[in-house]
Amino acid sequence: MSPRLRPLRPREDMPDFVRQALEERGLMPLYEARPPYQRNDYLLWINKAQRDETKQKRLAQMLDELESGGVYMRMNWKG
């Protein structure tokens, strides 16, 4: 892979609780439709939280943004 094509950040693994939430709400197709950088940023943001309460709050925001569309990290986004 060319150095220019490598991601700026390492790829984040999706925790089971995130996968389960996406599947339960039927949002996996909307998640997978997002650009790779957004998917990775969401996972990094959730994974780096230290408290479970914070992880759940961030997960809820991601799910709501996927469901409503047109929003990415509380910013307008046209995908």
C-alpha cells in the first residue's frame, strides 16, 4: 500500500456491544454506508472512553445520528 493511501489512524475494532446495538436498531446498513473515516472515528471515540456510562452515551449519539442522517459528530454532513 502506498504511504499516501494508508489511514492516518489505526483501524478500530468494533466492540460486541456496538455491533449488537447497530443490529438491534437495524442501523448496520446505514453505518456501513458511511465513509471509512467516519466509521473509524465513531469507534475510536467510543473505544477511548474510560467509563461504561460514557461509552453508552457516545454509542447513543452515534445511533441517533445514523438514524436521523445528515449528521456526523453533531455537524451537518451531506453523504
